[in-house]
Amino acid sequence: MFLKRIDVVGFKSFADKTGIDFSPGITAVVGPNGSGKSNIADAIRWVLGEQSAKNLRGSKMEDVIFAGSETRRPINFCEVTLTLDNTDRHLPVVFDEVTVTRRVYRSGESEYFINRQPCRLRDITELFMDSGMGRESYSIIGQGRIEEMLSTRPEDRRGPFEDAAGIVKFKFRKREAERKLEETAANIVRVDDLLSELQRQAGPLQVEAERARRYQALEAEWKAIDIALLVAEIDQLNHRWREASATVEDLSRLRIQQAQAVAERETAFQETRRRFEEAAAAADTLQKRLMEDLQARQRSEGDLALARERLANAQAVIADREAQRQQVAVEWEELRRQREQVDARRAEVRSHREGQAAALEAALGAVDPKARQRLEDDIARLNADLIEAHHQAASLRNELKLAEESIAQEDRRRERLDADLQRLREEAKRYAAEETRWSEAAAEQQAQMRAAEAELEELGRQVQALGQEDAALAARLNELKARMASLSSRHDLLRELEEGYDGYALGVKTVLQASAKQRLQGVHGALATLVEVAKEHETAVEVALGGALQNIVVETEEDARAAIDLLKRRQAGRATFLPISVIKPRRLSAQDLERVRGTPGFVGVASDLVRCRPEHRGVVEHLLGNVVVAERLVDANALARRLDYRVRIVTREGDVVSPGGAMTGGSHHRRGPGLLGRSRERREVERHLEACREAEAQLVAEQSAVRGRISALGRQQQAVWERLEESKTALAAAEAAAQEARTRRQSVQERLDSVRWDADQLQQGQDAWRARAAEAAQRLVLAEAEIRKLESMLSDARARLAAWDAEASARQETVTALRVEVARLEQEEEALSHQVRDLDDRMHRLASRRSLLEKDIAVQADAALQAEDAIAEASARLEALAGQVVDLEAQLEEIRQSRSGLEAEVAEGERRLREAQRALAELDERLHRAEVQAERADLELNHALRKLGESYQMTYEWARGHHPPPEDVEAAKREADRLRRAMADLGTVRTGAIEEWERLSQRLQFLTDERNDLEQARANLNRVIAEMDEEMARRFRQTFEQIRAEFQVSFRQLFDGGRADLTLTEPDQPLTTGIEVIAQPPGKKLQNLNLLSGGERALTAMALLFAILKVRPVPFCVLDEVEAALDEANVSRFAQQLRRFSDETQFIVITHRRGTMEEADVLYGVTMQESGVSSLIGVRLGDDEPEFESA
């Protein structure tokens, strides 16, 4: 078997798909530093199942995917395929060629294939198990691994030996067997617990099952009697049912006959009642018409009375006005007579005055007549104006009196109308108030409804918002619970790791477990559990302490010796102890500390970065007191130079500058937290858990509050719904009441409008009379003022005339006497003229009053004529209605007499119908009782039959054939009662206890058998494990001796002399013993491996590798610059060894040493013609010219 080909695409620097063909012999891969040649070895290791990114020189698994370059973009996956020639069936498959493929995506997903068929990583691991080609086997030796074969602990050197001995698969199977053994032991404990519990249950259950069996026997006997009694009952019920059925048939025939009689009588009764109802309807119609005519007559009588009242009023007014007119005529005639007398006297006086005036004129002679004439003209004119004013004032007084009398009459009519208006207004106001009150109530209910609807809408929004809040809280709570579950799981895992001392060496774990069980005293614990370090300093402190993290701190040396004795007795490995009583602290000197304090990159002394109890401070100072922590590697180099490379310096990333200048660094990754980080992480997880619990309690409280508010809002919604329904009901009632009040108000308003119209008409008449009265009064005032003015002017004129006459009398007495006489006559004439004018005025006023009275008499006469017409019309209507009423009353009386006869016929028909119906009802009752009896018998019969079928799954015929009715039913019932009491005496019985007891018995037997099988399986597993241990020990010893012998030979070959040996640290424990390597190069004393030079260590490791290959050849071996530390002479010897082993093993050597290249059969060159992208050129070397080929 050999490696035929490797195909890579996207793996590290191999961006393009690259295939490398291999052939038996030696294949060398060369190239400058950084060209990517070691990536080929990484690709082979990776495809064989490597899971550590650190071993692949990365920080995470995605780092193996091509990350891009200056000219290329990153790709999303990488794939490596190994093709193996399996014609010799080295691999346990039936294929001549085996391809193994591994693919990883940048998302973290991985895929595995064997011969292009998907598989698991475990399948690949098992395929190469014990073949020498696993990822941890000696077939792949990477950079630095060759020296690790010597620098690791003796126990860690077992890997290649176990692989060579072929016991890896045994160890895998042993782990599987031990896991199964643990599962078997757990199953035995579980089965024992189950057996103990079931045996505890078995005793009571068995007793209960026996009681149940006794109960079943009594029950079977009771059931036989009960079935026989049921059969007897069915027979009796069947007889009752037949008798009742016959009675039902007889009564049904009688009922049919009686029903026919009832139908006939009901038909006759319905016909009589129809005629009666028709007469009643006709009477109602006539009664309605009669009531309408009576109402019309009543209205006509009211109209007649009103018309008569109006006629009486008009006639009274006419009589009053006629009397007034006659009185005015008498007065006017008297005034006319007086005026004739006054006119005659005035004529007589005027004639006498004129004679005297003529005499005066003659007597005056020299007197200027024009002056006096002018005065007399003024007096005459003023007298005429005064008489006219008196006449006008008299006329106005008459007109004012007539208006006042008319206004008084209209006021009386107005009082009646005002009373009607007041009454109607009060009614309208009352109905309007009711309408307003009910409208306001309706508006209030509408407002309440709108408020309730708005409140419901708001409550709905609040409920929806709270529902969303509740959902959000639930989501947050679920997220929090998921987070808590994750944290709890992580906390449990960390606690289990701590309690199980996971990660500690066997010896450390044994001592700590013994201390926990109080079997050792003075043990404080492993150092990792006694210190606390900030997260940012964990890596530095872990690297600084290294294996010392597992050192066990004890109180005294005696405690340490006791623990070591325990390890020896149990053969449980080794451990390092730090007795507090003797450990001395180590600190940097003050001078060194002063040199580095304040230097850029200086973090502090490692011991100062660690927290611990005071009693452990000395231990911490001992281990870390002279270790300096720096920020970066460049800072560590600077600090080392300041301290003359005398102090160990560790960076926060875990890089180390050792005393003397050696530097250790690179990627630092692990699968989980270290021993220091584990305790810190557990504390952090506990803090996070506590915070999550508090947050959960807060969220639960908030959710409870929200749900409480939702519930409260739900109750509020229900209350609002009820209020809304109440408001709707109240609104309907209020609207109905408001509509009723509105209808009544409108009716009253129509009547009020009618009365108002009458009042308006009356008011217009009153306003006209008042206007005439006001106008007459105003004119009368003006006339009286004019009279007073004229009387004053007349008095002045007469005074002037008297003055003139007095002056004239002094001249002539005669003239004076004449003038006196003339003046007397003129005065008398004037008085008579004034009297005439007064009489004319009074006559004029009387004429005006008579005219007004005649007009009023004419108006009242028209009203009387209208009233007489209304009386005639109402009388005619009354006469017509009286005739109609008499006719209707006669018709109604006739119909009533006819209805009385029909009513008697209806009563008789109804009586006969009731008698027939009572007889039918009695038959119905008897029939119903018979039917009930028959139905009850049928129900009881069916119940008995159903009970027989449901309780005993029997038909009546089968039961009667197998369980005939007992001869003595009472005796059978007594026996059944006895059996029932016997069953009751057994108390509560679970019939299922029988089945449970049977199942429990079967379960007990099954578990007993299962426990025996588990014990047998445990014995078999122990035997298999013992056999595997024996076989592994045999193979390991045998292989170890063979490798030991070959190692001595290969060491001498490579060193050209010297001697070497391999020894077991615990020969009696071949499965756990470590392997010590002893080497003495030529010319040197036997010394510790750590004192050998780098080249000597590398050559010793190669000798060990070749010894293993000699004993257990592998199909192929990949060596990555293992000879880098050798000089040219040793490189040549190394290359010669390769050639010697190349017949059995195919070598793929990554090298840059000329001696190795010269020995190769095929040479591949790795270059980076494109920046960041590796490519291959192959050269096949032979005896002639080399052949170049592109790979």
C-alpha cells in the first residue's frame, strides 16, 4: 500500500486545484521559506482527521481555507482528497484504491467522504486505526514534532509505541467496553432499584389480588342468580306490556268515535259563532257609525251654540247701538231746535246792532272807522276760529268715546282668548319640557353610549397593547430561560469538570479525590483551584505556571509524603507537592524591579497579578515571584535586554522569553477554558445565572402585572358592555317618550296657532281702534290748545277794542252810548254766534257718532246674518244627523236583538262542545295513562333487556335457555342479597389488582432475568477488558523490546557509534508505564536528554523513528523538515537511512537540505509565482537527465 495522489483546492495557500502524484520510494518537496511546502503535510494530516487548528498552525479551523491575496478574493471552502493504493488490502476494505476526502466551508460546516460516499469523521478515524497512518501516528512528523518525541513526559511517549504495537484499536475497544461496563453497572443499579420497589409492592398486591379473585367467584355466582331474576322480570314486564297495549287499542277506538263527535259539535259551534261574530261586527260597525254621528251632532250642537252666542252678541250690540243712535237723534233734534231759536235771536240782535252801528257811525263823524273795523275784524276772525276749534274738539271727543267703548268690548274678547292662549301655552310648554327632558335624556344616553364606545375602543387598544407587551415579555422570558438553560448547562458542565477533576493528571486526581473523602490530611488543593486571575492575565499566568497548575499545595512535608505513599500503593501515577511549611518565596530583586518599572509594555510581576489566600501567597511567590508579564513579545524582548536575559518573561498572548534568550510562541488555542479559566468561568456563569434569575423574577412580575391589568381591563370591558346595553335600552325608551311628547306638543301647537290667529285678528282690530283713539286724543289735545290760544288772542283783541272805545268815549258821550249799545248788541250777537257754533259743533259730533253707530250696526248685522246662516246650517245638520241617529239606533237595536239570540245559541253550542271535549279529555287521560303504563312497561322491559345485554352480553332467548327463571323468586332474591353482602364484606376490591399482580410477577421475573443478563454481560465485559489488557500488555512488551533492539542499532548507525536504550518507568504496568530514552553519543558520557545539542536530540529522535518503522513499517511517512537541525554529514546518514527503509515505506520528505534532495526519487518544487498562491513543479530524478513536469 502507498499514497498515490493528493488533490487540494482552496487549502491554505493552494488556491487553485492542485494534484500531486506520488510513487513508491522517496519524494522530496522543496521550496523557499514561506512558499507553502509545509501545507502539503498539513493537508495530509487534515484529511486524516486532524481536529486541532493549532496542530495545523492556525487559530481556528476556517484558517485552512484560502484567505485571499492582493490579486485574488477569498474562497468559501477547501477540499483535500487522498488516493491510496490498497491492492495489498492493508486497509480493511475490499477496494484496490481508496480515496478519502474532507471538505470544510467558511460557515464552519464539514463534510467527509470515503470513495466519494458521505461518511463520518469517526469512520475515517476507524479506517486508519492501527494502520500507522492516523493523524497522531508516527507516519506524519511535522515541524518540531521530531524533538517532541524526546522532550515530552515519559508517559506521553507511549503513542508511537502503542501505534506500532497495534493496540490503538484495542484501547478504543477497551474504552467502548468500559463505557458499556459503566452503562451496565448503572443499569444494574437501576434494575436493583426497580426490583426493590416492585418487591415492596408485590406483597400487598398479592393479597389484594387474592381478595379480588374471591370477589370474582362470589360475583359469578351472584351474576347467575341476577340473570335468572332478570329473565323472570322480563317475563313479568312482557305480560304487563301486552295487557297495557290491549287497553291502549280499546281506548284508541273509543277516542276516535268521541273525537268525531267533538268535531261535529265544534263545526256547528263554529258556524253559530261565525254568525254571532258577523252580527257583532255589524253591531260594532253601526255602533261606530252611531258614535261618529253622535260626535258630529255634538260638534254641530257646539257650532249651533257658538253661532247662537255670536247672534245674541251681535243682536245685543245692535240693540245697544240702535238705542245709542236713537238717543243721538233726539239730542240732535233738540240741538237743531235750539239752533233755530238762537238763529232767530241772533238775526234780531244783528238787525238792532246794525241800526245802532249806523247811528254810531253817523255820530262819530270824525272818528276813524278803519281802526275800529280792523279791531272788530280781528275779533270776528278769532271768534270764528274759536267756534271751529270747539266744534272740532267736540267731534274728537265723540270719536274718542266710541273707540274706547269698542276697545273695552274687544278687551273682553281678548281676555277669553288670552285664557285659551295661556292654557295652550302651558300645555305646549309642558309637552315641550317633556320633549326637552326626554331629548336631553336621549342625548345624555347617546353621550354615555359614545363615551362607552370610546371607552371600549380605548380599553380594546389597551388590551391589545398589553397583549403585545405580554407577548414581548413572554418572548423575552423564553429567551431568558433559553439563556439560563444554556448557562445552567454550562455551569453543570463546569461543576462536573471540577468535581471530576477533569484535565488533571491521574496522580493529582487520585490525591484530590482521597482528600475529598477525608483519607488524606493537610491537602489544600491543586494550585489551579487556589488562585484567581483576571481574564486578561489568564494566558500569561497559565503559560508561566505550565504544569505547576496541577501541583498540589499541602500543609507540611509529612502531608506530601502521605500523599506520595498513597499514589505508590495505588500505583496511580505521580504528582508534585508544594508544602506550605517549607516553600520559600522568590521575588525579583529591587534593582531588577526598578529597571523594568515604568518601561513601556511592562504589566507587572506575575505573582502580583494573582489573587489568593494569605497562606498560599508564599507558594505563589515561589512559582511566579520572578516571572515578569509584558504586553507584547517586542516588549518582552526589551524587558529581557534590560534584565540581561536572567528572568523569564511571559506576554499576555502566552509568548515566552526564557532566561538565556530562548523564545517560545505561536498560536495558543485550546478546546475549552484552562484550569484557571474554568473556575473563573464558573464564577462568571454563576453571576450571569443570578442576574438572569433576578431578570426572570422581574419579567415574571411584570408579566403577572400585565396579565392582571389585562384581566382588570377585561372586567372593565364587561362592565362597559353592560353600561352600553343599558344606555341603548334607556335611549330607546327616551326616544319613544320624546317622540310621544313631540306629537302631543305639535297637536297643542296647531291648536295654539289657531287661537293665536284669532288673537292676531282681534289684536289688529284693537290696534286699529287704539290708533283711532290715540289719533283722536292727540288731535283733541291740539284742538283744546288751539281753543286756549284763540281765547287768549280774542281777549287781547277785545281789550284793545275796549281801549280804543274808551279813548273814543272821551270825545263824544253819544258816541259812547251808541258804542256801548252797539258793543252790547255785538257781544250778544257774538254770544249767540258762539252758541250757534257750539250747537253746530254738538250737532256735528252727534252726526259723526250716529254715523259710527250706523256703521257698527251694519257690521253687527252682517255678523248676525252670518250667525243666522251658521245656525240654519247647524240646525239642518242636526236635523239630518238626528234622523240618521234614529235610523242607526233602530238598526243597532235590531242587530242587538239578533245577536242576543245568536249569543244564546253560541253558549248552548259551547256547552255541548265542552261536554264532548270533557268526554274526549277523559278518554285522552285514560288513554294517556294506559299509554304511560304500556310505555313504562316497555321502557322497563327494554331497560331489563339492555341491562341483560350490557351487563352480561346476553340475549333474552339465550339467557332464558341457560338461566331459566327461578321457581321461588323471593328465595333467589334473598340469595342474591346474601352474595351481595358477602362481596361488600370484602371491602373495596380492585379487580385490576389480579392483572396488575400478573403483570408485576412477569415484570419481576423479567427484571430478575434482565439483572442476571446484566451481571453476565458485566462479567463478559470484565473478561473481555481483562483479555484486551492482557493482549495489549503482551503486544506492548513484545513491540517495545523489538523497538528497543532496533533503536540501539539505528542509533549506532546514525551516530556512527555510541549507545542508546529504552526503559520502562513502571515495568509492572505495561498499559500505563512511561518510556525513558537513554542516549550516549560517541565520545560523550551518559547524560540527560535535555543536555544534548539540538542536532543530537534530532538524530536521537530519528533513530527512534527508524526503529519504530523497522518494527512496524507504515505504508507512507511524511517528514516535515525533521533534519533541519542536522549538519551535512548527519543529513547524509539520515538520507541513507531513508533509502534503506524506502523499500518498505514510502517517504514524502519536505526539506531544504541538499543531502536529502540528492537521495530523492521524485522532487517537487513549491513556488509562489503569484503572490500568496502556491504552485508545484515536479522533477523525476533518474540515472539520465531529470524530467520536469508540472504538478
